[in-house]
Amino acid sequence: MLADTQAQADSLVKDTTTAAFRQDVLAESMQQPVLVDFWAPWCGPCKQLGPIIEKAVKAAGGKVKLVKLNIDDHPQIPGQLGIQSIPAVVAFNRGQPADGFVGALPESQVTAFIERLVGPLGPGAVGEILEEADQLVASGDPAGAAQLYAEALGQEPDNIRAIAALAKLHLEMGDLDAAKQFLAMVPADKANDAAIAAARAAIELAEQAASLGDLGDLEQRLAANPLDHQTRFDLALALNAHGKREEAGDHLLEIIKRDRAWNDDGARKQLLQFFEAWGPTDEATLAGRRRLSSILFA
């Protein structure tokens, strides 16, 4: 799924050469408009425009593609088109130049340029996709939801909501490595976003639970010695890994009730990590917080 998501985004942006220009631009523009970004490594404004135009093209969701041509390595095409200043962007439609601009424009103007070619992009498009994906999760269709989250991520590669959702979905489907790879896509300035923190907590819990062994064995050990707080603690982690949130919370609450100071208040701290991973509006979180408050403030 991760590879498919990246491929969708990558297919909208590519580098070209003089030899490949006819196929990459002229032929491809028969399907949808193709923007050609004429640039050079020494050009400062080109470096400013590059990420902006790539983001805008990906946000257009396949209605337009971007082809980049290094004029130092391939001067023939820009020479034929009379490109005298860079960055320069020329839009091709049905094999012919249709529009263009020169200079590093801000994102809003680049988006407006694309909309002149393809019509309104619909600012709510990604949001609608995410809402539909959330509904599929709620209805028990994780595979269908993952496809929609991936579609949203193809349009907005830094969409935190989609990244977090895909990380948690892959974790629930048992693919811990893929879940970690999605979290690695998060920009540093958004690493503490609540949705990302929840996904990270869920991954950490899954890693903790992986080494605990069989649920039945833990349950038998606890039945033999109900005062074995460590076994009860481990059982809570294992139950959570199996999706039994309320039971997992109950065991941690039982430790807190019996011995608040056990393991340096470890049961309460673990319960708070459960709440973070489950999300603030999850029924198990809400019920657990009520019971925790009744214990702490009784």
C-alpha cells in the first residue's frame, strides 16, 4: 500500500530530456494538461518554485501533470520555445502550448494558474475523501478505507490525518513495518500532532505486546495469583493488542485501585498511553477516564 501511494504521487511529476519531450509532454498532453517547468540547478527562484508547483500539481489529483526540464543539460527545447528567463512554466494542452508564466509565484497563484486550465479544483475534495474513508473504517472495511486514505495522500503527501490513519490501519492489519514507514513520512514540524502521537503510541504498544507471549498463559498465571501486578500489567498490554480495550483498561485500573504506587505509578502511566493511542473520543477512553477519576479522587 505504501508503494502504491508513493507511485500515485510520483506519476504526476517527472523529469524529462530532449529525446523524451515528445512523449512526456506532447503525447501526454493529449490526455490532460502538462506543465513544463524549465529550471537550472544554479537558479535560486527555481528552487523556490519547485516544491510549490509540485504540491499544487499533486493537489489537483491527476487533472494535470508536471514535467521538469533542466535547461543546462537540455537547451534545445527551451531554445526552440524562446525561453529567455527561468523559472518558466509552460502549460501544454492537446500537444500545443496553452498558457504559461515566468518567475517564482506563490502557491495561491500557481493554483489559480492550474484552475484556469482544468477548472475549479474543489478545496473540499481531499476532506470529502477522508470523510468517506473514516466511514469505511467505522463500517468495518479497512482495505477500502486504506485505498481512500492513500488517494488523499496522493493529492496531499503531507496530510497528517491520512498518514496517521494509514499507520493505524496497517498496524491493525498486522503490518508493523508499514505502519512505521508511514510515520516516517511525517514532517518534523508536525511530529507532535495529536493524530500522529496516537498512531505512535499505538505502534509502541504493539511492540511492547509482541514479546509477552500467549494470552491464555497470562490469564492462567493471573488466576493463580491475583496479586501478581506484573502479570496483570502484561495481560493488559496483550489484551489491548488483541483489540480488547475495555478489558485491558480494567486490569490497569485494578492495579491502580490495589496499589497506586506499584512500579512508580506504572499502571496509571500505561493507562494514559492507552488513552492516547485509542483517541480522546473512543468509548473505551471515555469510560476509562471516568473510572480513573473515581479511583483517584474518591
